[in-house]
Amino acid sequence: MKKNYGPFYVAPVTVWLACFFVIPISIIVYYSFLTKGINGGVIHKLSLDAFRALYNPTIFQITINTFQVAILATVIMVSFAIPASYFMARSRFKNFFLLLVIIPFWTNFLIRIYAWMAILGNNGIFNNILLSTGIINNHIQFLYNTNAVILVTIYTYLPFAILPLYSTIEKFDFSLLEAARDLGATKWKAMASILLPNIRGGITTAVLFTFIPAFGSYAIPQIIGGTNSYMLGNVIARELTVTRNWPLASSISMVLTVFTTLGVLLFMRFNRSATESARGQKQKTVAAGAKA
Amino acid sequence: MKRLLCAAAAALFLVTGFGCGPQKPKLYIYNWTYYIPDEVVKEFGKRYGVKVYYDMYSSNEEMYAKLKSGGAGYDLVFPSGDFVSIMIKEGMLEEIDKSRVPNYGNLDTTVLSKLLFDPGSRYSVPYAMGTAGISIDKRKIADTTRSWRILDNSDYKGRVTLLDDMREVLGAALKTLGYSVNSKDTAQLEKAKQVVMGWKKNIVKFDSEAFGKGFAAGEFWMVHGYAENVFLELDEKAQENVEFFIPDEGGPIYMDNMVILKNARNKDLAYQFINYIHEPEVYARIMDFFQLPSVNVPARKHMTVEPHYQIEDLATSEFKEDLGEHIELYNKIWQEIMVGK
């Protein structure tokens, strides 16, 4: 007789997620509907003030900024990651390249951000090279603006785009590309209509893995950003500490979570229907072929 | 399984029951990061046979949140003035019995009379005071303005930082316009906002964490902030090129204070520690280390290092007070500054 061990297998992860995901999120949702304590904390009295406070041009503007940074960074990351992972997967030294992608994780995230300051700072390596070679005669302000935030975001999360794409592309049957070429497709046509649809799952994962952390970014805009690169994460931190408005911090967190979840759901839905329609197309073609 | 648990319990009992010899009394201190030189704390422990547990926080808000959320059994805490008044209102503080702090008499009475967050120091004993000013790299900055208006000079655009702190920055702007740093007047704050928006065009960022390092690295030439954050990053030779000044109009002053929590378990030791800190020799050593002005009158004679500024330099400045409900007004203005172009 075969016993069903399923519940046992999922018990640890269920407990973990309940403790460290469901409960904290529930607290955030709960707090967002409470009244703020004058010195921080919350008063247990229902109120929609925190949501009313969201109707505010500042928060709207910062939400737009956050979307811009996250979307732009994600698009660039994924479009860099696809060719990179393709190259890695086809290379003889794939394990070596994989190691290279992973090596940055051996150093703490914050230290890597500070390293960018040493590279791009006014007195940084890059400015010094440009100055000493006479290409420029005054420093260029690379850091402390939104572009710098996007650059460092891309640097930080690029591995999260490469790794899932690599593992998908590695399983791809490359002879399909040869077949496409044999049948007269150009190199690009073969990539676009054979490779890309087949690695759709990897692309989805890569987009999610990069967009979500980029959207919730806090440390990068805090350290690398300038006077106009605040993101939602920074506003949440401020409301929680400096202004002691915990319900507002919670309601902004909820907005962040809702936007992220909606984005993910829409993206996955769009993706699935695209895959299904592609599959449907193929089946139709096969059926038509069989009839003929 | 049961046997294993019993064994574990027995082991635990052995370790905790017999692990340590005669117990030293313990004092639990919760203070700002690097705010007392280590050896001063060690010496207290040695002199009175006390084991001192020393935890650190980096902002009043962090400290307050931890204590409020049920935290941690501390005896002695070092909140700033505005948080002293909050903690008094919340009934978190033990009233200070001055007869147990004989060295309280060493404190500067002019300073004490200005402490409106706890009039008469009923719940708090001042520890250290200071103010944010402007540090400039003398090799790079030619402007001789010694007012907040130096921040309007666009020649140094991209080399200037302001604190990421609405009280400090709006306080400076309010002072520039001749208003109080504790102003609760919407029209005054609105004008202060315009001043800050002008400064914002010249600065690279609002920063309270890394400006000292950036200044030391030559990245920034003019930074708004606490002198010790800048000077502790520089060696003696590099310090010669730096001038720290408090702008003529004055600005917000902070006072950090020692308070005993109502639920403290070691109140006697806490009193002992407060009194120890205000021994002139001990206090002089602390202020020498941070180069801050001494609020302890006899300690001034024992100081061997010139502080970055004297109490007299703070004549035009004002102590920060808790804004209560009006913090929302500051917050709104600050948010508008954050996204304003």
C-alpha cells in the first residue's frame, strides 16, 4: 500500500510561509486600516485616513518614478540576459561562465553598491581616467541621479535574469534552430520564431525575478540616488521612522504589493494566452498537415 | 526521545545553574552608536564592579520603537530632547532624584534654563549638545559667506550635500528667514520651502549617512551636518584643510540626555552611571574625544582638545522641540521638497 506523504513534505514550507509571509502581510493590511498613534505605533480604531493620504501628488509622482525605474531596468536586464545566457548555454565553458555570474554574490550587496561609488564618483576611477587622458576637463556627475539608480539596479539584479534564462536555454534543443535554417529561415527569423517562444517560461521568470525587487528597491536609491530619485521603498521607510505614521507606511506597502501582484498576474495571464494561442496554431497546422 | 529531552534539560540546568560564579551587578545601557568612548564605560565597570551591557541605536525613532514594542529591559537610555518630552508624556521615564546625582551641580545653568523639552530637568540629565553646521574644504571653496546663504552659491553645484533630515534642513531655512526652528506657522514654512528648493538645485543629495566619507574622499566640498561625522573621518593633516562653521543666523541645537526608564531594574546603578559621566575628568575625556562643547562647567578646565565650537557660538541657535501633531505639516512640506523640481 502506498502512503500519501504529501502533507509531510509541504509542512515545513507551509509553516515557514505562514509565519514569515502570511502573518506579516496580514499585520500590514490590518495596520493600514487603523489610526496612527501620535508618537508612532497605531491606535486600534478603524480609519481610512491612511488610504486617503495616498491621494497625494507626491506619492503619485513617486509611484510613477518607481514604475519608470523598475520597468526600464527590467527591460534592459532581460534584453541583456537573453543573448548572454544563450552564449553561456552554447559555450564549452558553461560551468565556468555560470561561476562568473555567481561570484558577485560572494560579496555583500551593500559593499557592491559602495564599490560603484568608488568607480563612478566625482573622484572615482572613471572620472580620474577621463580627466588624466584629457577627454574631459571637469568631472562628470555620474552618480546621484535616476540613471545611476537604474545602472546599479541592473548590475545588482542581472544575475537573477541570467540564471533562469540560462537553465531554460540550456534545455532547448538547438537542432531545432538548424532545422529552421534548413527550411530557409534567416538566423534572426529562427531566433525570433523558434528560440524565443520556446524559452518563454524562462523569460517570464526572469522578468518577475528582476521587476519585483527593482520595484521594491530601497537601498540603491538611498545610496546612489540624488535629489529626485526617491522610490516607494524610501517613502515607506520615512513614514515608518521619521514621521511615525505607521498606517500610511502600511497602506503604501499595500499599494506596492497590490501593484506587484496585479502586474505579475497580468503578465502571466498574457503570457499563458500567448503560449496557448501559439500552441493552438501549431496544433491546427499539424491537423491540417495530417488531413492533407 | 523522552530520555533525550530529559538529558537536554538536565544539561541546560547544569550550564545555567552552576556555570557562573558570584554574580556581578548588571547595568543595561541603550545609547547612540559610538557615543561614549569604550574605555570610559570599561572604567566604570572596573571601578564599581559592574558588568555593563551596552546596546546601540542609530536614531531616536529606532530606540523609541524598540522600547515601545515591549523592549528589552534597559535601565539607561540617551534620547534627544524632543523624544524626552514624548517619553515623559507616555509615562516611560523615572523622575530623577537630584540628590542622587551630586554632579548635576556641575552643569551650565544657562544651558539648563533653555531646555524647554523638560523644564527643570525633572526626568532627564543632559549628556551632550551640539548642532549641525557646514563643513567646507578650504582649498575648493572661495566664498567667504558664513551664513546659510552660502548654499545659494551655484559655483559649487554638484559638490554640496544637505542632511536628509527635515527638522535640520527646514530649521536652517526658517532661521535664514529669521523665524524659529520650531515654527508651526504654515506661511513661514511655505517660505522656508522656497529657500530649500533653491538650495536643492545646488546639492547632489540629501544625505545623513555617508556625507562624512564622501567629504573625506574629496567627493563633496561643502556638507551640512555634524562636525564629528566629518572630522572623525579625517586624519590630522587633512583636518587642516577643513573649516566647520555654524552659520550666523544659527540653527537647530540638539541635546541628548540620560534618562532612567520607569521599569528599569537597576536604578541605583543607573544613577551611579549618570553621576560618573558628569565627573569633570570623565566628562572632559568624552568631550575631548568628540570635540563637542562641554555642558559641564568644571570639565571645561580639564579638556585638552579644542572643541569644534563653543557654547557661546550657539547664541543665535535654538533647541529643537517636539512638534507633536504639527509634524504632519513639516512632513507635507518635506514631501513636496522631495518631488519638487
